[in-house]
Amino acid sequence: MAIFWHRYVSLVVYVQIRQLPLWLFLWMLSPGVVAAGREIETRILDLMERVPLIDGHNDLPLQLRKLYRNQLSKIDLHNINSTNTNIEKLKLGRVGAQFWSAYVLCNAQNKDAVRLTLEQIDIIKRMCKEYEEFELVTSSVGIEKSKKIACLIGIEGGHSIDSSLATLRMYYDLGVRYMSLTHTCNTPWAETSAHGLHHFYPRNTGLTEFGKKKNKGLVMVTFHTEFVSCSSTANVSTVADHFDHIRKIAGTASIGIGGDFDGVNGFPEGLEDVSKYPALIQELFDRGWNESELEGVLRKNILRVFTTIEQVRDNSNLKPDEAEISVNEVNNSCRLNFANIVIANKKHNISGKNSQEKDTSSVITIFSMLTCICLQVVLVR
Ligand SMILES: [Zn+2]
């Protein structure tokens, strides 16, 4: 009905402005395109061709591990159907750039989270190299220049760095461009909103003052049915309600899309896979969102944030933070305790370090750690 309403308005405008070109009039009356299970107006698809979506979160790499043990040779990503994501569907969904999630389960915290994360980065890089439709990029300019589906890497959850800023820096060197502070588990330095799901660091609360600062970032809306409806059913309208709400609270400049396809089991009716983004854009348009707002949601908002972060990086003279987290804070028996090694060496008269130096070198403030992390985080979800 909403589509017809818009056409009616268009027709009225035509009657009032008689000089309107014939081609524009015909275009207004042209039938919509049936795509993604609902009628999508040509103007929406044209908009998405002109301003392709940058989606902030897709868990296809997780499915590649779970279903295929990261054996890319066993599958064809063009038309694989065991996942929400394949290349054909990405094209139908007008996806221009995708942050692929290098996610490892919280249960890997204090075990092999770093190795698993590296393996997920590896599968993303291989995937983006092997398929000519993809191009791995690491900058906002890279996204804009790419004629393909630009691939970017994000890390989902601070447990992936094992409380090590050096590890975070090395991820950056490998091409990672954001890390969310937590997944569903606390880390030694940040509290998750998903209370009670995991036993890690239960006494941790909140973030430092730095973490609470406004950063003109983005809320990238997930489509996960349970998150958007608190039940097992939802539809495009349910998701659009969240967009309306965030628009009211924070403004349209603060909204992006992070569908979380292949990260969970339930997706709303009409938004079941990556081909269906146009249905959401159509719904928002029908609710009165103008083209400029939709361009922001699709692409321009995240490019703005990305560019701003790059400017901070390029204009600051900060040296890499050498702080270490203390063994006590991490409380992980798998960690090698270098303090003990120093003591052992002293007994053998090998180390010149005195205990005072040792104590000083192992001191860390969580504040400085989070400061550095936030500098490297493109967006925090
Ligand atoms: Zn995810």
C-alpha cells in the first residue's frame, strides 16, 4: 500500500508541475521490481546501485569454520546455500563492502583465542583473494576506489587479543580495522552487556571514563530476530522500528547496518539472507526516510567515522603503548609468568634486573590499555 501511496503522491506532483519530462512520468508509473520477496521500487535499487551498502558485520567466516573446517577448496562461495551469504546474494543485496567478522567463541578466552582469531583472519584473507568478485581493502579510500565487493576485517570481542596490546597491533598490521570491546564475555578490562552467559571475570564492571566518552560513532543495527523482537519471530517492520527509534534518540547520522548474517540462527521474515537488504531500505523509505538519510545508513555514515579515525591515527604522534596487564588481573594459569622467570634467573646470577624494576615493568593501568584499544577501534558496537 505504501508503494502505491508514494506513486499517488508522485502523480499529484506531476499534475501540478506540467513541465515534468515524459520519461520521468513514465518512470514514476513503472512497475516496481520484485526483489528479496517484496516489491522494491526501482528508485530504491537505483539508490543502492549508486550508494552501495557497507555492512559492518557478517559471520560467514564462522560458518566456514563450523561447517567446512575452513577448507575453502570444498565449497563454491558463488552459490553456496548452507549459509545466509553467497556472492550471488551479496550482489542482489547491493552490498558494496563487507566487514567480515574474525570471531572466536568466548570459550576460547584464556585458551587458544589468539590462534583461532589468526586462523579466522587467514580464512577471510584467502576468501577475499581467491574470489575475483572480492577485494581486500584496509582504508576508507580503499572502499571508495574498489570496483568489487570490498572486504574488510573486524574482530568480534576483546577476548581475541588476550589482554595484549602488541597482539592488537599485529592484528592491525594484518588488516583488521575494528574490534568490538566484548562479545558475550567479560575480559579482564571490560564488561559485557550479556550478563551471566559466561563465568569470566564476574566482578568487572563497566568501562573507564575514556570508554564512556561520546565518539560520534555508529550504532550498526543487527537483524538477529531475538535481539530485535525479544521473541522467535520478527519481520522487516520490526527491524525498521529500531531504526526509527535510534533515529529519534541519536539522529540518522549515527545509524549503520551490521546484519550479523551467518552469526545466529533466526532472522526476520523478509530479511533472511544478504540479498534482502533492499527490503529494509524500501521499508524505511516508505516510513518517510529521505534519500539523504538512506545514503547515510547505507554507506556514508560509516565512511565518515572511518575517515575520522584515520585522521586521528595520521595526526597524532602517539607512540605504541608498551603497557602490560598484570598476571593477577588476567588470572590465567596458561600464561607464562615472566616475573617468576626473572626471579629464577636472579638466583643463577643471570639477570641484572632488581625486583624494583621487575615490579615497575609489570604495572599497567586499565585506563591506558583501553585508551590504546579505542584508538584502534573503528567502531564500537
Ligand atoms: Zn557475529
